[in-house]
Amino acid sequence: DDALAWLTTQLRCGAAMLPRGKSIPFDRHESLACPSRREMVAVRGMTTGRLWLRRPDVVNEERSARLVASTRPLDGALRSLTLQERQALLAFGRASREPDLLARVQDLWEAIEFYCSGTSVDRLFTGAQLKANKDSLPELEPSQHKRAIELIGQLNSPPLMIRFKQAILDDGAPVTDSEIDLLQRLRATRNNVVHGRESRLPEPEDVEYATSVVARLLIYRIARISTTDT
């Protein structure tokens, strides 16, 4: 997977020159290629020269769902979706198929961000309070003053987690505090890796549990809006 990702990176590079000054001939067909790994891999031993086929361990056992006569009450009718709802479902679909745990967490939180879009909460500060804060600023350098004004203007922009909890309440989704904590913990793990604070993957069972929670949220969102439309 690492080798294929590196190969794809080189093929999609749009520059005319490489870092060491070597030119890149343009080939549109090759530049748009996205090599991917299949279920069987041909392996060559660098020392022994042996050749054999292997099935990578990360390939999951094939499973199927009965769309007809299923024991689960599958809803085949999907109402018209907003752009945000559609993107939330697509992000969740990517998360359910993604083998990399950090990428799955990223996709799940992308689904959550789209899920929270449009959710409003009460303002913490009135317009008069914001103006008073701006007027009370001390003498600052122009760049400092501009930054301070920008931050004051964001005081009524609620953090994602506040909008997330409000969206859950609006939908009446049965999500516990411990499940919200799990989602936050996975997000923190992913952010810590991105910012170089630690180098560890989340636990697979935690990611599976989080996937189930996000699926529950999306189902309740679709059901609530569908009922309102009806």
C-alpha cells in the first residue's frame, strides 16, 4: 500500500521539474492513473528469488447482505437529500470501506461535520457585548489589533462539539455520553498524530464502535427530516 501510494503520488505530480532538476515528460494517460491493490498480490523474495501469490491479511472476509427477505428492516426509499446530507452519507461509506484506521476516523469526522452543518445554538454574546470588547482593546500594533478583532468576531461561532451535541438533541438520537467521549477520543488521537504529538493508531474495536454510532446518527437524521416532510 505504501509503495502504491508513492507511485500514485509521482504519477499525479503536475510540476514540469523534479526537485533535483530532472524534467518530467507529460503523459496525460499515465498522469491520471491511480494504481490500486487487488486481493491477490504477487510476491518476489529479494534474497531467495522465490515467487508466490499471497492474500494480504488486511483484506476482510467477503460478506453479503440480503436486500430481499432480510431479517433487518432495510428502507429502500431514500428521500431527496441536501448536499450536506449526501456528503455525510458518502463520507460514512468511505469510512466503512477504508482499511486504514486513521483514515477511517478522518472519514467518520467528516461525516459528523456535514451532519452538524446548519445546526444553530444560542449566542453567548450580544452585539453590544461584542462591540464593548472591541472598544476596550488597548493600544496595539495594526497586525495585533486586526487579529484581536477577528477573534472577538468569532466569539459567537460555537465549537464543533457544541453543535454536535445540539444536533443529537434535535434528532432525538439515542447516543450516550460515553459514546460521544469515544468519538472525541478518536478525534484527539487522529489530531495528535497529524500534529506529531504521538505516533499510534486507534484501537480497531473503538473505530468499529464509532462507525456504528455515526451510522445511528445518520439514520435518525434521515428519519427525522423524512417525518417532518411527510
